[in-house]
Amino acid sequence: MSIKIWGRPTSARTQKVLLAVAELGLPHELVLASGTMGAHGHVAKGNQAFGVVDTPEYRAMNPNGTVPTILDDGFVLWESNAILQYLAMKYDPDRFYGSDTERFASASRWIMWENNELIPPMHTLVKHTIRLPEEQREPQVAEAARAALTRAWSIVEDQLSRTGHIADDSWSYGDIPMTIRVHRWALLAGEDALSPNLARYYGQVSARPSFDAVRDPAMHLAG
């Protein structure tokens, strides 16, 4: 039985799930769903969203109307970080966190930090440089977001000066969101903008076979 995933390929939160199932080698089906983007770009540019998320059937699964949502053997779950933890615990706790409570907690800390400190400014930067029509973009808002990201990445750089991966020296599920963020940052700012340990880390995570699930620049730079 395959896992059913509702989401859109250009959603970083959906990408977390796609990267996790690729890492696990799990069969899955992606159902295109979004209230903000479709095959041709953002609704702000007059494009049509994939939809689905406002239907009664979808809202019965996910009352927020957000993506991603998964269905796994009858179990419905939404919120991307909760999905990551679920997949880690159910399918490969040893590889995803060494079946160790402290490693699980450390990885959990970083996926929460990514959600709070990297997602908001990166969303704003993409919005005001790519997704909004040019006349609606505000350069000062984009620059403030870029500055916030630079400060946040300095925290990651410091962590990576002491550990090989984000939670500790070994790969864990905590590296899944960070992989997507560092890849998107490299595409937005250029690889020359990566600090030394962040560049080393990017080389490591982008060399994993599962990275092909999120490698395509169009998944990150779609407007």
C-alpha cells in the first residue's frame, strides 16, 4: 500500500514529506492540491490554483485547508513536521534518529526552529522577488527578509561548526527541512553566499540519492 500525499511540489512543507518518503524508499502518490498555486504559477499573477483544499472531502481530513496532508493505511495526518516525526517513528527510527530519545529531541528542536526562524523570512523573500507581480513587490520588505535569513543562517553555521549534521554528527530526520532550506537559499542567493560549514553541509545533503526528490530548481523558484 502506498502513502497518499496531498500537496504541491513547489511547497517547501510538501517537499519535506516528499524528501522523507524518498529517503525511506516508500511508494507514494502525490495528489496536486493548493489554494495558492497551480501548474502555471501563483494566483496573484492570475493563475489557477490546483484547488482540492476547499472541498468538503478535504476539509474533513484537514480542517485548515493547508498542505500537506497524508493518508497512510487509513491514518490521516497533517502538519509537515508532525508527518516527518510520524514517518521517522513508524518506518525507520534507527536510521532517522538512531532509535535514541535525545537524538529524536535534538532533531525535533531543529525542525521546530526551521519552522519558526527560516520559513517566515524565506516565504517573504520568495513572495517579494518571485511570486508577486512586479508592481506588488516591495524591495525593502525583501531586503529585510534577506537580512533576517542571514542572521538565522549564522546560527546554523555555528551549529555546523561543531557537528557534522544539524542534530549531531549523523544524518537524522532533522536534516530533511534543513536540506530544503539550504537548497532554496543556494538557489536564491547563490552558492557563494553560503558560509563555509553551510557550504560543506549543502554538499553532503545534496549528494544523498533522496535529494533528487527536491533537486529541481523549478520546485523552489516557481512564480
